[in-house]
Amino acid sequence: MDNIASWIWVLIPLAAIGIAPFKMWLRAKERQIDAQSTMAAEKAAQYASHTTELEKRVRVLEQIVTDRGFDTAAQIEALRDRPRVEEIARS
């Protein structure tokens, strides 16, 4: 019993000294997780934007397929010319 009591007085200061590196490691992990969550949020926003663009394109294709009153080839050509007009307008 006397042997354990003498070691307790040695282990308590060692534990106190060992806490500092553990805290530093925890802070580093926290920063790493924050960076990863920020990147994940940015990717989610990019995917949402891309999905919106694809939905718009699908709506246009659905309109082309379902509208039988117009000439499909003329609509496709009009859609091909639209991005060029928008690019010229931006410049």
C-alpha cells in the first residue's frame, strides 16, 4: 500500500504535464474538422448550383419534346444561339 501512495505523488504532476500536448492535439483536430466542414459546405453549394442548371436544361428539353406546334429543329438552333448572344451581351 505504501508503494502505491508514493507513486500517486509522481503520477499526478506527470498527468498535469501530459494534458498540455493533449489539448494542443485537440485544438489541431478541431481546426481540421472546421476546415473540412467548410469545404463540404462549399461543395454542397456548388452541387446545388449545378443541379439547378441541369434542372433548367431538362425543363427546356421537356418543353421541346412536348410542344408539337413548333418545328423542333428550329427550337434547337434557337437554343444553340442563345448562349452566344448572352456571352456577347456580357462583354
